[in-house]
Amino acid sequence: MYSYSQLLMRNVILGMFFNILIIVMVSYFFATSLSSKQSMMQSSISAIIDTSDKSNQLEQVKLLVNLADFQLFSLQQQNKEIINYKAVNTNILVPYISPPIVVFTHSSNTTVSYQINSNDAATLILKIMLVSILASLIIIVIACTLSVKHTKKVVFVVNNKIKQGIAQVISMNKLEAGDEIIDMPELTHGLKKVEALLSAHVNDASALEKQAYVEPLTKLENRNRFIQFFANDENQVEFGVLAITRCSELQTINQIHGYSEGDNYICKVADIIKSVTATYRGANVYRLNSSDFATLLPNVTLKEAENAANEISSKFNAYQQSSDLDSVGYTGLVYFEKDKPLGELLALADTGISIAQTQQLNSWFSQSDSDILHSSSASYGNQNWRQEIDSVLENQRVKLLVQPIKPNSRNNKVYGEILARFLNSSDEMLPTASFIAMAEKLDKMMAVDKMIIEKVISEIKTKNLHDQFFGINISSRSIHDEHFLIWLERRLLKEATIAAKLIFEITEYGLQQNIKTSKRFIDMIHRVGSRITVERFGVGLTSFKFFRDLKPDFIKMDSTYTRDIDDDKNNQYFIRLMVDLAHRLSITVLAESVESQEEKFTLEKLFIDGCQGFYLGKPEAI
């Protein structure tokens, strides 16, 4: 957009060119007319000078001077000045439009210089020039003013159009034909381009926001949006209830049924929570992490939220029975008011989950005592778990399942992996992942490992399973404990026949924590006739020199390498390389989480010795 001064300067320059053009044209017109008169006068003067009647020549010249209107007239004969006439008032333009003319005759040696009077013409030219300049100045000022007004109007219209377009893009409404507010096709076309550009930017921003705030599997808002809710100072929610629901079986389902089933499980839990909370105004569900959902019930009392928790628990029970799961999820409730610290709310809800897990299947617990975080009752949830774990250990309430590992050829000798399930006093299944995590936290893991080993030995004896091989998972804490090693060696030496049927599974990460004690443990296992499997292999990228020194009997590839192996050329190359190196060291290579015929077929082509997964065999009672 031009400013007023820029428009004025532009129009002044254009006016100057216009005036110069007019002056040149008028001057040329008058000069042509005067030139014609001077030519005629030159002919008359030449005729008088060239006449043979010399006595009458001077009189004729004087008569011509009197009759004609000269600005300048001079007559010289034989270098003697006869007549010299010059007008007093001469216009400055006269020399330009009618310059003096000199006539010379050799026969009479006469020179005549004359200039026709063009003062009137020059004055008229000056008047025309002044009028033109004044008219141009007036037109320039008017044009500038009108241009500025028009430009402002156009800018105003364009601004409104752009604002309207932005509002329509943001509200996702299309521009209607009747919305045209200015009849300028080029401008309308340009504005449509701007609208398309804005729409593209809005779509890009929406996509980025979706990536930043929406969890892709469940399409729920994620932890970032959840935190943003509590950080927003303009939040109108004065009070409400926060519920954290923990999916207790995710880890187990991923290991046994595969990650695809784990995703289905998570989506089903999300659908249940959403269906129950949909009746509460302003309720929102977030996925905080892989296994936790947060539900916000704004302006709802704790009693009302407990009704929702009961309904969720009931639907969890129905889903558990239809899907043959040990449990589905546990919920911790906490009442909040505005400006309540989020960290404190999450801690209270987490404590509620810990307590709920020690009660009945898929239950919930309402945590209303905020002093629990600042008093001796801070370990209330942990204390419940401690009592529950002690009760399980004391009463040996553990149920053993076995999932087979299928050999890929008759020459491969493999085994079935033992999966432990823990029961509460009502013989209901406790969440396995939570039980193991709390046992680790409360320093009960070695006692749990001992209980499982004793149970396996007892089952083999009782059911006469001496012709089968069984894999037992051992925690990393146990294999690095000297007292546990002494106990295990004595126990296995006492049951030498059964010891030869046992394979102890240790994670690659667990071995790496202490190489010296790991080697001591493996050497002891080999001395008593048992064998070792390094599971979740490939995550830590341990060198094969390390395995050559430790000499494990099996390695079980981590599920991240076997999942969708039929479509992943990089993982195929990696596994083929690992199999080749392992076989050179006489190590048997197994694959876990094999969930399709295509995966199994691909792994067989890569010379994997055995495969394990829900597709190949479900866990069954030992």
C-alpha cells in the first residue's frame, strides 16, 4: 500500500510529464505557424531587395516594416546600417518559437535581419502552461486523496475478508459463494489462495497438536494434556474426583498372547472407562502411560465417583470372564479441589491402586485421607501388599502354568516355560506384574523365587513329570545373592534327577548387572546338571565373548526382534547373524512372542531352534 506522500510524489512526477508534453505540443504548434509567416515574409523581403528599381527599394522596405509586425528588423547595404528596429518588451519564449532570420543578397551586397513579433503567442503559451500546472496540481491532490481513501477501503475489505477466512478455516466451515464482499476477481482469487494456505497451516497445526496431545492407539488425550489441565490457571473446575485405573495384565498379555492382543486389551479397557464416564458432564479420560488411565470427573462428589467405579469394576469382571484373563484393572480414586498439587493427587491415587490390588479382583479404593502422605500411614498401600505377599508365601498360594516352546525340528530339545500366578486369601488371582513389582520393592523377591522353585519340584514329584523339561524365571536380585546361591545349589543337589530337567531363565540385563556373580551362578547351575537360558536377548547388545565365557545353553530373542519378523528385513538379517554365531558356540536359539504362521515360517527359514507364543501354545496348568 502506498502512503499519501508516495502517492503525491508519484502523481507530481506524472503531472510534470503531462505539462511538459502539453508545453512542447503548444510550442510546436505556434512555432510551425510563425515559421510559415516568416517564410512568407522572407519571400517578400527577397523580392524587394532583388528589384531593379533601387531608388524605390528603401521606401518599399520601410513600408513593409510599418505594415508588418516585427520584433526585430535590421537592413545593411554595403556594410552600412540603413534601418535598425528592435521592440522593447520581449517575452522569454520568443527566441525559441520564432528565432531571427537573416537574408543576404550578393548582387546588392544587402543584409536583412528580421524576427516576427511573437509576444502574443509566447504569452498565450505561458498562460496555457500555468493553467495546465494549476489544473494538474488540483487533479494530483484530488487523485491522491481519492487513491488513499480507495486504498484504505480496499485494505479494510481485504482485512475483513482475511479475518472471515481465518475464522471459517478455524471453525472448519467452507467459504460460501454468497460470502463475496468485493467484486475484484484477482483479489478474490488471491484471498482464496491465502485461505487455502491458512487451511493447510491449520491442518498442519492440528496434526502436530494431535501428535503432541493424542495417544495414537486409543485416540485418547495423553499425559501432556492431562498435566495441562491442572496447570491451566483459567480452569473453571472448582472440585472433582481423579481416578487412576491401572491395567494389571498388560505385561502378562504381551508376553503370553503377544503385543497385538495387548493393544486390544488396552483399547477394550479404554472403551469401558469411556462408556461409564460418558454420562458425567465434562468427564475426560486420558492415557498416562502404557498401563495407566486417568479419568477426571469435574464438579462430582466422591460418592458419585464411587458409583462410577463400581460400574467400571462390574464391566471389568464381565470382560475378564469373557476373555479368560486373570484380572483386568484396578482403580484408585481421590477427591480434589482447585489448586491441589497434582503430584499429591497422583500419589494418593497410586496408594489407592496398591490397596485395591490386595482386595478383590478388579476392585477400586477411594483414598480420602490426604494426611496419608505426611504421616506414619504413608506406607499404608505398601503395608497391605506386604501382608498380602507374606500371606501368599506362608500359605504357598501360587498356581503354576506352563507354556510350551515348540521345536522347529525333531533334533532340537526344548522345554516349557513355567508361569506363576499368585492367589489372595479368597483364591482370587492377584495382578502378577504388580505382585512381582511390590515383591521387588519390599525385598521379598528371593522368597518368592524360592517358593516357585519348591512348587515346581513338588509338582514334578507329585505328577511324575520326570520326562519333561521346565524353564523357571529367576529374578536378577536372587542370582546375585550369595545366600540364595548356596540354598539353590543344596536344593538342586538334593534333587539331582529333577535338577537335570530344569532350565533357569535370566534376563540379559540381569546378567550384566554383575558379571562376576552371574558367572558364579551359571557355573553352579551347570555343576548341578541344570541349564541356563538368557532371555530378552538383543536388548543389551552383549558381546558374544561375554556369552562364550558364561556359556549359556539357550538364548531367547527379545520380542522386539521377532514381532512382524516376516516384514522386517533388518531384523531378519540381525537374527540370522545371531543364530549363526550362537550355533558356533553350541547355543540353542529360541524366539518368543511368535503370534502368526508367517512369523513362525520366517523364523524357521532363519534356523531358529524353537518358537514360543500364544499362536503356538496357550499356557495350561502344569
